Amino acid sequence: MIMVKKARDTEDFLHHIYIHMNEADQFVMFSGLTMHQFVKSLGPFNHLLLLKHKYEDSSYNMHTQLEFVPDEEVLSFTKEFMDNPSDLRWIDFKDERKLNMLTSQEQAELLYIGHKKEPIRSPFYYQLQNRFVYLSNEEESMTKIYFRELNDSLHLVVNILNQVVRDKEKGAPFWRRKQKEGYPELTMEQFISHKPLLKEGVLLSLYKIEKSKVSYDLEIRLLPESVYPDEIWDELTAVMKQSPDETIRF
């Protein structure tokens, strides 16, 4: 008797995230990413200079006349928007004394970034020593992030997916958890080998394999040209009918 492999439904997957990397300009477009995930996965963070926001408990910098979030308040700041996402645009910085040394030209460039969601030149400033520029739109359906070290974007995705796995395994029956010494884990080495695909725009989908030894598949699908990144979630069922272009098992 020939067994027909059952097609996976959209709801069978544990997590989806879209990523499109622009290596030349050092930014990555994400869909399905929240700021809380971003900060939790790549923290701890320095202070955040707010370029656009609706946060009421921020501090104020007289030199730039911009509000900021001190490093010790970053986590509480991100939790504020977990259930009520909004337009958030910020750039991190190490030291307020150095922030006060920004020139008028540099301040104007920051205002431009906050308004246009793109820099006039490199968005990484000596005085700020910033690692990121974070630019999200309402409901965070699309988030554009500039990375000083582009591989931080890969660490971000790996950390998020491994956290999903840990949360899933922690919810497993007690008898099975007791037998496990650790959780399956996606490695950077596995993920970075697929970096060229990320430059095309891909949907990453995480699926749990139930066998004698629990493992996970990360399915990678090149996004069809007919589907725009901010429309992925409306078209998800159609997208998932495609066979994955690559699969990472771990």
C-alpha cells in the first residue's frame, strides 16, 4: 500500500517570518517581526534615540530636542508596544555626552531618517556608536532595520526560531521532557549557508517533526513576485502550497 504524504496546513507551522536582505546598503526588511522579539534576541541594548514614536515616558535631550529611552528602561519600553504596535523609529546610542556632540548636519540627517525611513548617507555615526537603525510601520507588518554588522540579522532570526522551539518543548508532556537532555537547536552555521537566498526575499516557516527523535524543519520559500511582502499574511495559504526551495533540519 502506497502512503500518500499529507500536505501540511498553514496552522501546522509554529512560526513564519519574512526576510529580505540588502547587503550593499546594510539593511534587512522583515515581516512578522516585533520589536520585543528584536530587543530580546539581540540585547542588551544601549539608549534609544526616538525618531518617531507614541511613547509617553521617555526622557528628553536638550541638544537634539529629541526624546530617548535610557538603557535600563528599554525592556519596559518594548513591552509597551507588545499589544499596541505603532510606528516606531529609533537609533541606539552609547553615551548622552557624545549625543550632545552631534553636529547640526548630523541632527538633520537623523530627522530625515525618521521622516523618510532611509538615510542620506551611512546611518552609523561615530558619536553614537550605534549598532542599528530600527524603522517599523504601524502594526509592524514591515520593519526595516539597518545593521552595522549585517550578520546580526542572522543571529536575530536564529535566536527567535530557537526561542520558539524552547517554548514549544517546555510545553511538552512531563514524561517526555524528563527524557530530553536539551532542545533541538538551529545553528548559525546551518543558517548562514543559506544566506544567498535571503537576498532574494524568502519566507521562513518552522515545523515540528514527530519521530522517534524530535526534530524541526525550517522550510525556506522564495517569495513569488506576485506577492508583496506586506501582503504575505493574506496570501499565506497560497504561498505555503509551494514546495520549499530549501529545508534545514535540526
